Amino acid sequence: MRDPDSWEDPNEFKPERFLASFESGQEDALKYIPFGSGRRGCPGVNLSYIFGGTAVGMMVQCFDWKIKGEKVDMEEAIGGLNLTMAHPLKCIPVARTLNPLTL
């Protein structure tokens, strides 16, 4: 994945380099996506989804979240394969403390 003969700037994070392969219908690009695809796909993909969901659940359960700024700007960015926010949401985690009197 870091061969300079195969990739321009191989050490740079440039996910857009795969767009040309997907748009032209080449399935070779599927082997470079996370977890792979098809019969050579990662056997641990389901386990990673479970752990990811557990991590998000623990963050929701163990922290209160404050929004940086006064309100969320829902303006969309232009371009790309999916919708992204023009002004990314920034949240600050605040640890929840347990009151021993309520236990």
C-alpha cells in the first residue's frame, strides 16, 4: 500500500485516490477498503462492529456532552460521495461523577 511505483504520494492520507477506481467500475479497489470485501473479507468484521458500538455506548453512558459554541450549524459541505458538515461539530466530554448518596 506504500509502493511509490503504484501510488502518487504513498505516505499521504488521500482517500480520494480510490474514487477513480470506483467510478470506472474496477473491483480491484475493493481490496483496499477497510475489512476488504467478498470471500477475502476480514473474518473479524462483525466483532469490530460490536466493539465499535460498545465504545460509542460507553461514551454516551459515561459522559455528558457539551457543544462547543452556542448552537450547531447544520450547513452542508459541497462535493464528495456523502454529505458532510461545512462546520464540523465539536463536542466536549464531561465525565459523569457518581454521587455515593444516590447508590
